[in-house]
Amino acid sequence: MKDLLTVAKSRHLLTSKQISALELTKEILRCIHATEDEVASYVTITEELALQQADQADKCIQKGQMHSLTGIPMQIKDNLSTANVLTTCSSNMLRNYIPPFNATVVEKLRKEKTVLLGKGNMDEFAMGSSTENSAIKRTYNPWDLTKVPGGSSGGPAASVACQQALFSLGSDTGGSIRQPAAFCGIVGLKPTYGLVSRYGLVAFASSLDQVGPMTRTVEDSAIVLRAIAGRDRADATCLTRTVPDYEKSLDKGVKGLRIGIPTEYFDPEIDETAKQSVIDAAQVLKENGATIDWDISLPSTKYALAVYYIIAPSEASANLSRYDGVKFGHASSGDNIWDVIEKTRQEGFGPEVKRRIMLGTHVLSSGYYDAYYLRASKVRTIITQEFKNIFKKVDVLLGPTTPTTAFGVGEKMADPVAMYKSDILTVPANIAGIPAISIPGGFSNNLPLGIQFMAPHLGEEILFRVGHSYQQSTSWHLMHPPVFKAN
Amino acid sequence: MAEEQSEGISIDQVRHLATLARIKFSSEEIEKMQQELNSILDPIKMLQDVDTQGVPPTSHSGGVISVMREDQVHSSYPAKDMIANAPLTEGNYIKIKEVLEQ
């Protein structure tokens, strides 16, 4: 196995009995052990459980009871609840928390007989863009160990990049799947809001959070999305539409597809190399039959980050009020109940989480609500409407995923606002609730660059068509980081 | 709002927010938080320039309004499992310190 494996390739090897689930799992565990000291992407490794599950998967395969992902070894971000397996959210608040139930997406994967390798590191409570806010450990970028993997799903992105898992599930509130996917050279999809159940996802900002696949290829993304999407009676915001077979859309090509490149995504703050990767991608897709529209504009893009930094902290301040040292999680001692709560939250939350709770409390507080939260909610309508209008002219939007490649470890930790700006191109999709995918689009100084496609509400099939067409004509996704050691 | 635009959030406001958010801070942390909140709020103020007259607010992007389902009886998780993570329990109850003073 000299090349990196994909879900699709592994599934073929399993179906054709060229490899067993146990052999496959052992090979991925070997990769974990070979690289984990350097990359540090796992909070918990469930090796024993993985071997048991692989054995069960093999029994199912022998009986001919194979689902789409049976026997595929995978990882889950540590803010998705896994029954009887530690779920820390990379926070001291939940350092010892063992959920009694599975998140709906985890339950769906369990029924498919996937193999759980462990839980991926992240920024505490998914707040951050570098995974440096983890209270558990720092994760390093497999392409360059002096760089961050991005965040908040930095553990999942780093793992998938060096084959410590065949796929992982991340969560994306303002770019937390796509930005680390771009930094680590993998594919990250944020689905349409409501397509995937949020039940069992530790809540950050409920009107923005979505769970999505982190994979090596667009094809794998389509396979994993189908397995996790769909109606859930435990999540009332989940859409009721039947989940299509996304794999069928992969080979439809881009002939006749209209791709728009908004001028705002070529802002001076964006690195030249990032812009060049978009120009090159447009050329590839044009040759594949798409038409490119360079003359479109989303003028309210400049407000998206400000809207995000009002709405997300507002919802977070409400969601995180549940951590009170009474029901679960870290508990401090004190003279009275208020003392217990205040000390619990002082000790349990890290600096970034406290900043966002305080910010959210402020913008929702009496006298400021209208000027901040209400105004942001109205600008949210304007941004959403702008996307709706632009999708009358084009089928899909293309731009860079991030303004730069992965930045240095420690580089932005002292300046929260500089850290926030790395999400400038990813937050608009969360605000509008539309699907967006980041795909490897080249390299700059040996670091991966990501290109992002955005589609209208429930336009995942368009993203897979255009993304797959691009990957059929390019080889960025076939490169592997220096830390990966072939057997 | 007018006061905040000229001077930003004051130390007293940060202390008040800490009480509302139920987080204990040292005085050094309060000072640092004041600076950080003001540096975060500064770029956010650009939203005051947007013309939002007549624009309805969006609180949710999903478009799902009211979801109805069959009222079916189903089993729930055992109480024992659900309180297993609570720091203080008695029987199937979570125990807390006195809330209302005598």
C-alpha cells in the first residue's frame, strides 16, 4: 500500500475480498502509531474497540451483509457524542465526560458497521481556527510540523491527510471543516443547514452548526454524506427530504454548468497564490465544459465576519450556560450554588470560550440587543438574499477557501481578531445555510491550498459533480504529506 | 450605544457581564477581557453602516418552520445512565447546594 487509501478504494478491496476489515484496520492503526507522536491529532484512540468492530464487520461481510461503509476505519471529532467513549470537546469542562448515548450520525455509522478508531482533537468547544485552543493537546500540520492544521476540526483534517483514518466527521460553524481541510490538503464538506442531524453534536451556535465529512476525495465525501444525512426525529431542524444517492451525481460532468467567481473573493487581503489556484481551477473546469462568469459580485461579503461574530457568540453564550457543575462535566466546590457555578466555569473554560461567552452576553444584553444582535440578524437576511439572487445567474460559486496557507504554530494566538480573519471566506455559507466544499487546489511553499465551491440550498449534487470533475483532471488530492510513511 | 462607541466597554461593564455569564475572573483577567472585547467589537461596528430599513431579521437558515410527528410511545434512556455524569447524586436524583436561602 504505497499510495494513500480512499474509502472508495478500500470498499472495493473489502468487497472483492482482497483485504479483510481487520487487516485494513490494522494497517490504519499502524499509520496512527507511525505518525501520532509528531502529528498528535487524536484525543482518544479506541484501538481495542476498533479491532472488535473490524472483526464484527468481517463477519457481516462474510454473510454478505455489507453496507456502504462496512469495515471502513474512521475517526469522529471529539464534539460528537460517542456512547461509552470519552467525548471531551477538547475542554477541561468535559475532560472526563463519557456520554450515555450516540450522536445520530455516530449511530448511523455504527449501523453501517464502520470501525471507530478514536476521537479527533479540536479547538475547545469548536471555537478557533488552529486547534491551539484545545485544552488537551496541540495538533501539528502533517505537511509542515511547524504549522497549525487549522481548526476547529484540526485533528480530523490532520488524521485524514496522513491516513490515520480513512475519513472523519467534523463540524462546521464558520469554516471549521473547510478551513482545516484546506490547510491539510483534504476535502471538507459543510452540508446544507438541516441536511445532517445535529443530535449529539455538542452545541456551539445552533443556527450555524452542521456536521460533515472530511475525506481525501470528493467521491469519498459523496459516499460518507449519504450515510450520515437525513431526517431525524431527535433534531427538529433536520430536513425531511429523501437523501439522494450522491455517488450517481459524480460522473455527470460539468458540461453546461455555470461557475461564478465573485470579485469579492479576489480582495487584496487574499494571497496571490490562493487567487492563482482559483484561476487555474477555472481553466480546468472550462476545459471540462463549464462556462466561467468573472463578472459577478456579492457586495455584502464584507459584513459576513461581523455578522458571524455577533450571532455565533450570542448562541454560544446561551448554549454553554448548561455547564454549571451540577448535571455533568467539571464541578468545582464552593460555599453556595452560585459560587460553585462561577468557579466551575472559571476552571472549566479556556480563554477563547470565555471571550465568546462574554461577547455573546454583551451583544444580547439589555440596551445593546437592537444595535448588535437584531442588526446582525437583518444583515444576515441581506447576505442570504444576495446568494439567492446570484444563484439565478450561476449554478455554483468558486473562490479560495482561506486567504493564506497554514500559518505558524503560535503565530496568531495573541491576537484573537487576526485569528478570526482566517474564516473570512468560509463564514458566508454558514450565515446563508448553503452547502460549501473545500478541495485541494495546489501548493504554495509545500503547503496545500484549498479552493471552495458553494452551491444553493440542497445543491450538494452540484458540488460533487464539479468537485469530482476537477479531481479527475488534477492530482493534488493524490499527493501525500512527508510524515506519511508507506508500509 | 453612544457611550460605547466613544469609549468602548468599561471595566464595570465587564464585571457586570461576568456576573451575568456566571464566570469568576481575577482583576487582571477583567482588565485583559476589557481590552480584548473592545478590540473584537471595533471591527463589528461596521454593521452600523448597513441600511437595514424594512429588512426582516433571520434567526435560522434552515427554512423548517414547525415539525410535526406521530405521537408514538418509545423507550428512553435509563435514569441511572443519564445521571451517571452528575457530580452529586442521591438515588435517581441530582443533588445540588441550597438555592433559596432560609
